[in-house]
Amino acid sequence: MRQELLSVDNGKLKQDGSTVFDGLYLHLFNREIAGIICDDIQTKRRLNQFLVGEVTLNSGHLFVGEKKISTEDSARLFPKIAVLINKKSELVDSLSVEENVFLFSDSAVFVNSKKYAIRFQALAEELDIHIATGQRPSELAAGERILVELMRAYVEKKRLVILDDVSGYLQRSEVETVFAVLTRLKQLNMTFLVGIGFEDEYLQRIGRITVMKNGRTISVIEPEKTDFQAYVRRLYFNEKTIRLSTKKKPGNLHRAYEQPAFEFRHVSSSVLKDIDFSVGQGELLKIHCYDDRSCSRLIALLKGEDKPTSGGIFCAGAPYRAENVFSAVHHGVCFLEECSYDTMLFGNMSVVENLGIPCGEKIRHFWMFRRYSESIVKQLGKKFGTITADTPVRNQKSNVLLQIAYYRWLLYYPKVIVCINPFTDVDIYMREKAIDMIHQYLERGIAVILVTSNYYTADKFEGKTFHISNGSQVGGHDDL
């Protein structure tokens, strides 16, 4: 008979006067890899915070190791037994990987790096992890960093590890490696709760999935016995109003343009070597970077924060001389950052003010004439329903915020929009809205460059894909 590690019955959490979830039922057993899917990004974030003791429930029944505890005790106990691993690194970059793994659980007075290196190599061999000692966390790929954090969790005797949406920011091979290590650690008495998306390919590795909707636990299903995608489609989506996509084709615009909207002509930099691609107006180009360093340096070139050492960058046939992301906008190249709904909007400003900021750069005296803001309100009404000009952004739901972040560039109407890892830290509704908004860009004749370090994102659209690994082009263009 399996022994429960953690049990939550009828959990309720309220924050800032709003109910985050009410009716949370979560049961985790020793030595299992379980999954959870939420339909709202804020619910997922607060649930993760609760499981590591950062917030406490307002009510509910909690059991740890089949022993009942109070909601207040969870804040003291959960940090001792649980840890969250997500895209944000918790490793200290001034320390080596082995020091990160062993230093904080070592009771010795002095740091013994040589001893840590020996212990690290032994543990890595036991878990079949291939990471050299002496490296800094910044030198690791995302998947390697996850493995180091898993090693530290094991050394610190954590019983529960919450892994948040690993397929959203790891390569396919990295996901396979991580789950192989999870399987080994499971045999060493660790339990894992994996936050999953709709089409994650590692479902066969997960025993049970807790399904949440509208802040409540709806069901617990076993992927081996259930058509998971069909179940989620029926549960979360109204097929009459939104079509759940597996892969969408860019719109066929039937337009002829004399020159590309944006080009890299044999561009090299300190990291990138001989990168050559072009994208036309109304076309989508996916750039899949197999390593984070290539991805970050490519984005720096696109933003004008880095300069080519050879070759040239051109926008609509003219040399592209942006100095930073702000001057890039004036050159007709706009950016949608990761988690755009969090990073690109001003919470204290109204929806219309947020949308009007880029328009004010393009239209003289934009803020002097009320007709402009009234026009925006009218267009918003068609897309989002009734909305007033003074509605603060902070009062909107996350999926609406994402649409606002995307819609502001649709109003601005640039030549090129660069989307950076658009599916990072989004829920399944937000992902569908992002896909639909990108296709609206294409239908308007805007070129879209989708930059990602994740195979899952690249695979969501049909079209031309350009691959970069360790700074160099891998193969030619291909059509996924």
C-alpha cells in the first residue's frame, strides 16, 4: 500500500480580497511522479507558492506523512520538505556547481571545494548526470541547471520537488534527460509534482494528473488510461468560440513584395557565425536556438544592443542601425518579450494609456485629441467586450493582459515583430490567444520573427524554421 506524502482536502486561498482557489484536493504519494494542470496562470503561481510555504491556506485540511497539520504550520514545515524548480535559477553564480549542491547543507565551518568536487562526481555518476565540476551556473544550459538543482534537492533531503512546465523552456533531449533523472531519484524516496501543458510529450512518464479548472480540482486522471488531449479539449475549450490548435499555418496573403522585410546577410558577432536569413512581409520565420547563449546574442543583435563584426542587417532594404530596443521601434522593429503580460505593461496605467504609448510615438499630438483614445476604446470593445478608458491594467485577467500586450503592436503597425519565447509562463488559454494574435499580425502584412530556445514553441506553427546551435547555422531552412 502506497503511503501519502502530502494531502490537501478542500483547500481555499484568498488574496487581496479575491479567491485564488476554493476546493483544492491534492494527494501526493511517496516515490511518484505526479502531474498537475491549471487553466489559470495566477492559480498555478499561488499553488506553487503554497506548496513551498510562501503563502498559507485560509482553510482546508492538510496532512503530511498522514499526520494532520494546521494551515499555519505549513509555512514552517513545507520549506523543509519541498522545493520549486522553474525557469528562474536559484543557483548562486559566484559558486561552482559542486559548491551550489553541497555548501548549504554542509555543517563544516570551512568550505572544502575539493571534497565537494569528489562528492559531486560520485553523485553525478550514480544519477547518470554528465556535468563537469568547476563550472559556474551561468555556463550551464537550462537542462543542466535543472539537473544541478535536482542534485541539490536530493542532498538537502527534500521530499517533494515541484517542477514548473519544463517543456516550456527545455529542449526535447533535455526533457528526456530530466525525466530519466527523476525516475532514478524517485527510487531514492523523492516525489515530484510536474506542472504540465496541453500537449506535453512526457505524459507517459507521469502516473496521475490532477486537473484544476476555475480554482477547483475537477478530477484526477491517469494518462495511460485516458485520451488526455481529448479530455482537456472538452474540459477547457468551447469549440464554438475557440479552436484548440495543434499546428496552424500562417495566413496565405497572396501579396508580392519586391524586398524582404528583414534580413541578416552573413552576419557574424562575437558568438554568432555567418547567420543568413530573410523574412518577407506577412511571413513567419521561426528561429530555433539550441542553446541559451546563441538565443540571447541573437536577440541582442535584433535589439541593436550588440553589433555585427561582419555582414549586415537590413530592414525593408535599408541598413538597420538600431542602438537599443527603443530606437529599434523607430526603425519599424518591435518586440514581444517573454511573459509580455507581466513585463511590457504598466499596472497603474489604464488599458487605453498602455495601448496609446506606442501610438503616441507614431502619431503627432496623439494625446491632445480625444478622438484617438475613443477610437481605441471602440476597437477594444469589439475584441474584449465593454471596457472603459480608465480601466487599470492591474485589474485585468492574465489572458486579457496578454492580448493587450500583443494588440498594442497591432495598433502601431510596424514592419517586423520579434516574438521571444511566446509560450513561457502562460496557461493554455493564453497560449491560444498568443497564437491567434500572431496570425493577426501576419494577416495585416507584418513580418513575424519567432525566436525560441524551445522545440515545443517552434513546432506550434507551420512554416520556415532556421536552426542555430553554438552560434552557427545548423543545416538549412526547413518547413515544419
